[in-house]
Amino acid sequence: MMLNAIDAASKVRDAIDVDQFVPVDPYEAARSLGVRVTFLSASMEGFYYNGNPPYILLSNQRPLPRLAFTCAHELGHHWFGHGSSLDELQAGDRPHNEKPEEILANAFAAFFLMPSTGIRGAFSRRGITPQSATPLEVYTVACEYGVGYDTLISHLAYSLREIDEHQRKRLDRSSPQRIRWDLLAKDYPALVRLDAMSMGEAYDIEIGGAITLPPGCTAAGAAIAHVGSTTDHELFVGARRGVARIAGMIGDCEIRVQPANYIGLAAHRSLEDPDDD
């Protein structure tokens, strides 16, 4: 089953022309495969409709990294030709279900968002290994790939076999909230931490969420506001719906800002609001 998931994840990346070395946008992937994705207010993880046309529904009550994983999970159902499926609200960072179709969709999502080549390369570019990485370094790689901290730890431990049980437990003793506080001395609702090695083309945050960029990076656009600078980073917060363009990374990238608890088409989540002018 694992090999089927890895093979499918690779084939979908090939189909949408995204290689194994970089992060992927699951919403854009769904659009490329003809699957509409919509956010709504509902007590669930997600729903896949196998119809004509197919579509995915996601709960806006979940954190953005969880939404990305759930979108990829539902896209797995689509790729494998599964029937319509409702994934109920579950605790933890990754959904758990013993049904074979759910296990397969979970594995697909993990390898689609976190391909082994890309994840190993992300640590190697930073001169570290998963086994030696600190919680902040693991958090940074998770942010680069748009997944949750716990999701990446589980993937490193159980799928990629890159960390042993001692390292998994050491990383588990930290939490995203503690990492945010240690870094910023303030607990923002969410934090995306990027460094000079981050290779994504776009990153999603919500209004009010924080993002740290490498020192000297500049942002064009009103979607994010500069809060302050340290020797380690530039701190910005999501200020309004829209897109900010960042210069100073390995390659230029975009920060897409959406309203908290956004309802609507995923493709429209960061469109600038004309009433904000």
C-alpha cells in the first residue's frame, strides 16, 4: 500500500509539472486535475465528492497546515478513484482511520506534500540531518512544505525512517505554541517561519498570523505589515487579504493572505478585496 501511495504521489506531481525537490500547492494541484476546492464552516475534516464535476469541501475551522494535508488526502481519494467520502473531525495533527482507502489516501497525502527527496534535501541544504535537528529546525522545514510540525515528525519517524524513537520523543516535547513563544516572545495565532534555504514559490497565512523572513528580505504589497527586525529575522503579520511579493530568498516568492475562517473557493482565498482600497 505504501508503494502504491508513493508511486501515485510521484505521478500526480509529474501530471502537474512539479518535481520532487520542492513544496507543492495542493489547491493548485486539485484545480489542475479538474477538482474544485471550497472552504466552508462545518464540523469535519473534509469531504470528497466523486461526481461530475468532482469537488472537495474543507472545514475552515482547521489550521492552514491541517487544511493542506486534508486537501491532499481528499485529492488522493480522487486519484485512486474512490467513492465519495466524508472525513469526520478528529483530534491530533494527522487524521487516523483504519479503513484501507483512508490509509492509502493518508499515505498519498504525506508523500505528495513531503516527498522523500525534497524533505531530505531540505535538511541537507541547512547542513543538518533529521536525527540531529532541533525543534525549531524541524518547524522551519515543516513551514517550508506547508505541513504541521507533528505531521512532519510522524513522517520522518514512521514513513521515511529518518529519526529514531529518542529523537521523535525529543521533538514531541516541543509544540508549535512553545516554538512560537521561544522565537517571538509572543504567541501569535500561527507562525510561518522561513529561512534563507526555503524554496517554496508561495506560502499561505491568515490575517493576524505571523511570518518571519530572513534578515534583509523585503515585501512588496499591503497584504503583510512589517512589525520588527532582529539579527535572526524580519517579522511580518498578515494585514489584509491579498498577495505580498518577497525578494531576498533563494528565489522570489509570494505570501498569500486570506481572512481567518475564510469561506469560499480555495482559488479565491487571497484575492484582494476591492473594498479595502
